[in-house]
Amino acid sequence: MKKRPTKKAFYEYMSIRSNRNFKESSAYDMLLELIVHARDEKHFMDLAELTLMNKTDRLIYRNKLACEGVEMTPIQVDEYLAVVEYALEYTV
């Protein structure tokens, strides 16, 4: 397992993935929570499956979240999944 990710490295990764200057501390907090959450094998697999979604699956996921009261734009879903991918790197 890798050491705890730094904010700087995370922001650099997210800036590349989102094509913008990314500096959202709430996303870093979410990253740390996901790392802890993903240490459980079942949760790890659930998160890993999220990262494999194609465009249609992401739309279905967005609709599912909306039904649960969580409204996200397509960009927000993409950024969330990028955070999940980064978190998974720190749990293997």
C-alpha cells in the first residue's frame, strides 16, 4: 500500500484529468474517506466497478444518484470517478 497521498500530487492529477486548475479541498477529503472505505474488499470491488463504466453506464449512474437525491453534472461524475481511481491506487 502506498503512503498517504499529498494534496499537491492529488491536485496535479485532478488538474490533468479535468483540464482545469483543480484545488478543491472537499475532493481531497473525499479521497481520504474513499481510501479508508476501499480497504474493505467488497467496497474495493464496488468502487473498482464504478471506474469501468462507459458513457451510457455513467448516465444510468447519474440517474440513480438523482433518484437518491444527489444531483451531479456529467463533469462532476467524471471528476468523482477520477477521485475513485486515484483512491484505489492507494489501497492496493
